[in-house]
Amino acid sequence: MNTRPLSHLETYDSAAAAAQALDQGMQALVAAERSGASEGEVIRLCDEVIARRLRVQLIRLRSGWSAPPQLAAQLARDRLLLEEPANLYN
């Protein structure tokens, strides 16, 4: 089960580092999907990408970025995906 609190999110020194980590996570996910990685590995990588995307958006918001209104709903969905058990993917 993926029930870790959001405090597990990685921390970064800058928004650029967070964005780079997100890009690397996306690349790893695409590579895993293309190589036929196990379902568990793909789910783990999906969780990492969601967490990194959430971290990037939080950094941007804290730095004064004026987010579009729909972003709050998207961030809330991301949080739920990270807090829900992994079996929701099945």
C-alpha cells in the first residue's frame, strides 16, 4: 500500500532541480513502460512522477507564481493519488 504521508516528498534546492528531477522521472517511466517492466515497477515510477510533479507545483506556488484556478483541483487529485493504496491502480 502506498500510504506514506506527503512529508516523504523529495526536497530540492531550486525549482530548476525539481523540474529536472521531474523530467528524469518521466524519462524513467517511459523507459520502463517501453521495456515491459513489471506492473509494480510502473506503478512505483508513476507514484514518483506524481510526487515530483506535485513538488514542482508547490515550489512554484510558494515562489509567488499565480496559478490557474484549475491547478488547485489538480494538486488535490495528485495528493489523493499519493495517499491512496496502490491497489486503486488495478
